[in-house]
Amino acid sequence: QVQLVESGGGSVQAGGSLRLSCAASGITYFSYCMVWFRQSPGNEREGVAFIDSYGSITYADSVKGRFTISRDNAKNTLYLQMSSRKPEDTAMYYCAANPYGCASGSNAWRSYDFWGQGTQVTVSS
């Protein structure tokens, strides 16, 4: 049984830092592409940070230079370090996994079969 469990969300002021975690079980974690998506009301689910099984990383332009994705294969855990947060970063954040590589672009979320329940991040100005 695949489980992805996010943690670390909350309500914070703009400019600060926050780290999200995603603990995975039931998958051969090291071989999966792992992704952080986010979704705010009325908007499409957006992939913001991708890390594949080789450690190659891609960021959405909206978070480049502010967010850092990392993975600890020994702990089966994915992280998202969020710095210099802005009110527009307010969203539900989800981690997702794909054994076939990192699909990105429009509607990329459709390519991911495994999802966590999400953790809410709210940034106030």
C-alpha cells in the first residue's frame, strides 16, 4: 500500500522560511520521480519542484531561487525548503510520485498516480 504523508505546513508571514516534508512508504522510493505540486482555489494544480531518481532537479519559474527540493533516500523522505515566501505561495501543497520519470508542463499532475493528502501553507503580507 502506497502512502505519501506531508507535514510542515502552517500560517506564516511573508519573507520567512518553512520546510515541508513528505514521508513515503510502499514504493521503491529511490527509483521514483518525486514532485511537489501546489493548488490554490480556482487554479490548476501546479508542479513547483521536481527531483528524479538521479537527483536532477527542475523548478517552476515562480519559485526558482526561493524554494529548494531535496530527497533523503535512506529515510524515504522528500523535502521542500521554502524561503522568501510571498502571499502568492499560499496554497495546498502535495507531494506526488511517479515511477516512470518526471512529467512536467501543463496538466502534468495527470501523470502522477500516487499523492499525499496535502498540507496547507498560508502566507500573509
